[in-house]
Amino acid sequence: MKLLTHEKQWHGGSTVVVFGMFDGVHRGHAQLMHKANELAALYDLKSVVYTFSTHPMATYAPDRVPLQLETRSEKIRALAKEGMDVALMRPFNAAYGAQTPEEFVKAFVDALHPRHVVCGFNYSFGMMGKGKAEDMIRLGQRYGFETHVVDEVRIEGMPVSSTRVRAAVAAGDMALAEKLLGRPYSLCGVVIRGKQLGRTLDFPTANLAWPENKAIPPKGVYGALAYINETWHMAAVNIGTHPTAPGGPATIEANLLDYEGKSLYGCHMRLMLFVRIREEKKFESLEALRQEVMKNREQVRDYFKNRLKQDKILQEL
């Protein structure tokens, strides 16, 4: 997938352009891209996903920017997995946001040469979001492209949305988050030095730097898969402050169940959170905590043993 930061960087032929914030790249977003790829294949065009590198609210109301569901690199990976030819991640600023709906359309028409445009039923564009899906249809007739408006996707009787994904993550409902996203919710970052509590308990952990402005599940222990040094490991992940041995900020610690290799400090790690094992709690002693860690490790093993019987997600990673 080719990555662009401005529409004028496109020097190819005619395209199918799909628009959206793609915040979290959930199953509703995937439906839009499936339609774009379908049209691209049918008419021998290139598929372009047009989105933003920063949330528009960062320009207008920085204190109201929603927590991120994905970092920039995670978003790029998710878009690429949908099979798009090009991802245009446009910086958003006040001047860009001041375009009228027609100015916005004319700019991408001149640069991307779209023959088809795909957008969601609730898509808005141009200054103050004044342009709606019906306006894209009308402007398409003027500027020579056909607009395809995709209906909402519903799961368990409710629409799929980034807001709903955030609510699932905030509740620790990782199963629902996975259903909405079409993949487990992830946390990524560089392994840093922690306070060595896991080593004290004979269960060394890999500690993630706390992701800034990222939606983090509630404190507790999670069953996860950790991807590090091009290898997957089952992991018991603790998110919290260690009330049994207090001191220091909240941490994200991954106990890799079968890892016996060298130090992982400085390595990049991706944690895919599948299930919440338990909430955070204080134990009477470090030995009691150690026994709980042993129990949680086995619970994680059992989860993935049963998960393998249900689907092929582990083989597809």
C-alpha cells in the first residue's frame, strides 16, 4: 500500500476514493473499503482511502479529542490489511477545515481523478461538516464521479461505531471490542524498565511505555498475544498500579508465558488483548500475589487452548 500525505502526491490514473475518519478501522469502515475495492476491481481502477493523520477536533477543541483507538502506525497497518492500494493521510488544520464542501470536492477531483466515490451514510465534509452524503452525490454529478453511499453495519442489534468500540474497551469487554473491530484490541510500544516486581515473583515481565492519548482498558489482568522480535507469545498482561506492592505510576506489564530468551528492553511489542481474566485487587502478601499470577497464567493457557478449537485466528496472525 502506497502512503501519501497530500492528494497532489498522487500521479497515477483514475481512482475509487473512499472517505472517512477511520478512527479504529472497525467493521463499519471495512465495509466501506470492501465496496471501494470491489469497484476498483470491476473498473480496473486504484483504490484510495482518504483520511486524516490527526483528528479534526485537535484543531478546533483540543480538550475534546477522543482517546485514540489506534496509533498512526496501527491505523496504517489496519488500512493495509483491507487491501487498499493507497492511503492518503491528510494533515488537518484550520485552513484545510475552512474549505467549502465544493472546494473540498474540487481539490480531490483535480488531484485524484475519481470515477467513483464511496462514503458512509453519515459522512460529512467541508467547513463545519456542512457537506453531507446527498451533497457528495450532487457534486459528483457535476464533477464526473458516481457516489456510492454505504449503510450502517450493525452487530448485536446496534450500529458499529468508534464510540461503541471505546465504550467496550473502557468496560474491559474485549470480546465485544473484537467483534466490532474484526480483530482483538491492541496496545503497542517500546519495552521499558519497570520496578522489577515480576522478577521478584520469578515471573519477569516486559513493560510497555504507557501510550499517550490511547484508550486503555480498566485495571486488571488480561489474556493476550504478544508480538515481539517477529514471534508470537501467549501472555498474561497486568494493567494497573500493583496495590500489593504500591509505588510508581500505572504500568502495562506482559508476562510472556513461554519466553526464556534475552532481555527485551528497547524492543517494540504489540499486545493483542483477547479477554479480561480478573479486575485489579490487593493481596495479603507477595506470596499470595505469586500464587495468583500462577493461576492467571494457567487461565490464559486454557483460554487460548479453547480458542484454538473455535476458530483459526491464531493461525491467521
